[in-house]
Amino acid sequence: MQNQSSDLSSLPARAGGALRLAVVGSGVMGSGIAQIAALAGVDVLLHDARDGAAAQAVERLGQTLEALAAKGKLTQEAAQAARARLSAVQALADLKDCDVVVEAIVENLDAKRALFRELESLVRPDCVLATNTSSLSVTAIAAGLQRPQRVAGFHFFNPVPLMKIVEAVDGLLTDPAVTEFLLALGRRCGHTAVRAKDTPGFIVNHAGRGYGTEALRLLAEGVAEFHQIDRILRDTAGFKLGPFELLDLTALDVSHPVMESIYHQYYEEPRFRPQPLTRQMLAAGLVGRKAGRGFYRYADGKQESFDEPAAPAARPARVWVSQAWPAGHERAVALLRALGATLDEGDRPAGDSLCIVTPLGLDVTTCCVRQGLDPARTVGLDVLFDTRRRRVVATSPATSPAARAEAHGLLASDGTPVSVIRDSTGLVAARVVATIVNIASEIAQQRIAAPADIDRAVTLGLGYPHGPLAWGDQLGAATVLQVLEELQASTGDPRYRPSPWLRRRAQLGLSLLTDEA
């Protein structure tokens, strides 16, 4: 081993050739990595400290490959070839001739550092040591090794064969050739591979902070019930799962510690601030679907449902729409005309008109004060997002029950459900999406990843309807900036301070995907 070259510069070119890869840890993640590597033509050695665990994992993988072939997702030949590339080994010393070792053991810093110290004494000097950590520092894992430059992150997502994204992570001492090698290996395994700096959460877990934490903030403020927030974000913004459905699915014993960890690792950055409710729920054992109760209750695995509130029969005699936001006025008027409403087209509303404002980062109360409107007969309507599947109406503390009923009845008159919420700066969807766009902008600002890679990683890793930077472009960077500025001004909370990346591109009229030389 002493005569082996320690030069790592040739690594990227070797990624497409004959390789021997080891996976240490044969749990769900380790087995998934082994499966995709074997299918990519890589010889895979699987090791686990538990007696017999690696052999059992290889057996299960063989059954999985056979099942995929039976379903027509693989040819029988491909399944057999992949199975032939999988071997279980009992001792770490059996990994001495590997080109790359991927660690997929328990998420514990001391355990990972001890494993890498032992591996370093066994493998070749040009063997890449990769960690599949999702929350620990790659730099800290490599610290104290004789050759920390060959250690990098190689973060897959569960389930590995289906989640087609992997983050290759540069520690502070990582040789760039090592990360290039892992990027090429990830692509060879059929995944989109993106490069990230070693920061808490890397790209995906970092970018995902805005969705759940802002929804929890809305719930804490009493803006709407959890199931209403879920419906609004699914039906108007296009998320596959509402934030509370997602928290129930991932389980609070997993997601709450991640929220706290990233918040503290960033030295209490307000953008990542958790809410006390999830800690209370965790203490009570209300962790989500697997416990039968989280935000929702579950019976036989089925999530409880909530009826839509019945639409009132009331209708306004006529409707006046604020022109403070011209695009919002245009969208609201088009919707109201389609519903057969009689429009009051005066510069000021008549005494019997229902007044509709279309807040852009504002709340209904502020709109009433700034525009001199009667708050008793004024409601807000969200037209920034899709109104075809659901409409969102906001009332101020002074909105009369009659005005609320008239607005609800009119906007539901074609059978489309209506969510009536309490007053909120930015309503619901704009607050959540602006927070997501802002965090992604800050990831770009900090050079954690390239703008296009941020969008690719988030779309594949989190399943959002759009990459966050492209979503910001779609809404308009200036629009997102205005929402955040109004939120910050009204709350005084630095959580909403706009990223310089977002502010500068909004001011210059540039795409949020525009990088700098």
C-alpha cells in the first residue's frame, strides 16, 4: 500500500471505468446506494458491523432485482448481472482494494469519525472516502485524518433508487477532484448530481426550511387552521402535500430535530426559526402518521378529512375592486365578471358596495387604512396564485359578518371551494412561497451551490412544483421582494429580510438564476 500513488487528479476520468465500490452500513440507505451502483455496472462490496446484516441485505437486494425484472422494469439479464456484482464482506480489511467507500451508518459524528480513521489505515491512498451524512459537517467528519482531502459528502435521499438526486459536498479540505469524481459517479448511477459546499443542510435540507417553518408561523398566528393552510398551499400554489401533511408523513421525531439542528447550526438565524408547537407535540408522542396522530388523526392509515364549509347564499349587490395593485385589479375583475358579479367601477366605492382589495405583501387592515376604505365591508382576495381550484378570502378584525358572507357566497357560486382566513400580511401562499424563494436566493448568495443546481436539487429532492429561483422569476422578483419587505416592515422580524441576491436582481430586472462571473 505504501507504493500506491496518493495523487487524486486522475479520479474524475476513472469514474466511468471499472470500479470497486464499498458501502459500509446495510440499512435502507446503504442498500439503496448498493443497488443503483450495481445496476450502473459497478462492483459493490457491502459491509455491516452487525453479524449477518450485510449478507441479508445482499439477499434482499437480489429479491428486489428479481421483482423489478418480473414487473418489466429491468431485463432478466440486467437483474442477474447486477446481482452478480453484489457481495457481502465481514471485515473492513476486505475493503482494502476499493476505489471508493461510501459510509451509510448511524448519523453520529463520533461513530463516523471512528469509522473513517479505521478505513484510512486500510484502504489505498487514492481511495475516495464518502459520507452519506444528511446533517453533519463533512469537514468535521474528515477532521483529524491524515488525508482529509479525499473525504467528501455523497448525500442521497430515501428511497435512493427513486429519488434521482445526489449532493456531492466539498468539505473545507476536500480535493476538488474528489467531488468531481463523485459527481460523475452519481450521474453514472442515473442520478442528477449537484455540487454543494459543506454547510448545514447542504442544498435540499437547507432550502426546505421555509415551507414547514412559515406554515407553522401562520398556524401560531391564528391565521388559519392547519388543514386550511394545507388546502390553500396544495390547491393554489400547487404543492403535492400540504406542510402539515408532510410533517405527519416524515414524523416529528425526525423533522423537529432537523429544524432545531439547522436553526442552531446557523447560530439562531431567524429564517430557520422553529415553533414551540412541534416540540410540544413531540413530547406528547403526536409525531405523525406512524403514531396514528400528528396534526391529523389516522385510522387504519387513512388521514382524517375535514368538510369544506358550506357556501352562504348571500351575494353582494355590487362589488368594487381596488386598483392599488393594477395586475391584481385586472385578475380580480376578470374572475368576478366570470362569476356574474355586478361591478362598481367608480373611483371610490359606493356606500352599498362590497370592497375587495388584492393585497401584495400587505394585510387587509393596512389596505383599508392606506386606501381610506370602510373596513366593515372590505375583504382581501388572493389573486397572485391559481384561483381555479380554490379561492382565498381574508377578513380584517373589522370586517362585518355580512361582508364576509357576501364575499364567500359570490366567490363560491361556481362550485369552487373558498377558504376564509383571518387577516395576514402576505395572506398564506405568498408568505410561504416568498420565504422559500428568499432562502434559495440566500443559498445562491452564499455560493453554497450554483443557481441552476439549487433549482434542480429542490425540484427533485423536495418535489416542489417549481425550482424556487425559477418560481421567483415566474412571480416576478420585484413582487417577491415587495412581499418580503412588507412582511419585515409589519412584523419587525428579521426572518423576512430579503437576500441581497433577490434584492439586486429585482432592482436590475434580472432573473434570479443569473449568476455572477
